[in-house]
Amino acid sequence: MQLQPGSADESRQYPRLRLPAMYTLVRVRPAGTERYLWTGYIYDISAVGMRFELDAALPPGTEVEVRAMLPGTEHTTFHATGRVVRIHDDTDEPGPVRMGMTFDKFVHHVDRRRLHDYLQHSGLKAA
């Protein structure tokens, strides 16, 4: 895991932590529904959002709830709600699509704490 370099990241208020995607499971469902419809992987994460991949693109503005598992010696899990803010893949080819989301709310107070502790333990300053 490493801090993501680049000029775009340097201007971010909340730097992102790059993750090994194959070990970062995320389940996603439309906000307000009971069943998770999509499973994918997280590519990077910060205190306020993440970039993840699903088999189908969710349009920007889509409100979602995520249940995420982050890698490490102890798997860290958290639940959050938020919205998709951008699609990162420019092609119309079939296959997984990367997208970015912002976190609007953590389902439980402990979820915010778990993510904050994980980011700090990984060397990322989390506000």
C-alpha cells in the first residue's frame, strides 16, 4: 500500500492511499435498498471517498451504500453511504469500470473511526 503520487493528489485536501485491489472487497447497493447488488474492488481510499471497480458503471449522482473490507494483518471493515461522483474509464468496451465516490455518512460512528485508524496506521494523515 502506498500514497498515490501525482499532481492531482498533491492538491487534494485528503490524500489517497493506493490499495492492492485484489484484496479490497466492496459490496455496493443503491441507497435505501436491502440487498447488495454489486461486488467489486477498491483501488484507492481517503477519509472522504474512494475509487472502486464494478462490472457495471453507476452514473454520477447515484446514491449508494457500501460495505468495504480493507487489507492488512487484521481486515478492517466499514459501512458508508455516499454518491458516485465520476467514472474513470473512458472506453465503452465491456468489462469492469472504475468510478469514484464520496462518503456522505458512515452507517455507525465506529465505521468512521475504523477507516480513520486504518489510514493513520498506513501512514496517511486522516483528518
